[in-house]
Amino acid sequence: MSSKQKKRGRPKSSFREISKSSQEGTREGYTRATFIMREDYLEKIKSIAYWENREIKQVLEEILGEYLEGKKIKPRPQGRD
């Protein structure tokens, strides 16, 4: 394979200590989460991802990043999930 050809398939996950099952198979600093959301929002997010040739998680990460940027967030008390 030449240096200009991209490898296909899922990127290799680095070895790290897993503290929750929701972290299995994810990259460092990432975890799985399940949310309930409005159907119309989900359809819009899926359409944006489709037309911009991106993954849904990339679109959501951008949306959340813009929302959280510059906010002062007070940490939660320990043991409160």
C-alpha cells in the first residue's frame, strides 16, 4: 500500500484502562451514552450528517461544543451521576 492510500475500516482503539462498560471499543476520552430526544431534531441532525458526508456523532459533537463553548460550568458533587 502506498503512503497516499488511506487504510479502510474502523480505526484501531488504543489500549487504556476501562472503568465503565460504556467505554469499551471507544477512543481515549470517549464513552457511549443513550439519550431520548425529539424526533424532529434527530431527523435534522441525520440530514445534516448525510448532506455534509459526516457521522451523526461528529455533527452532535460540533453542536454540543458550540453550545458549551465559553460557559462556566460548576462541577457536580461527587457520587451524583
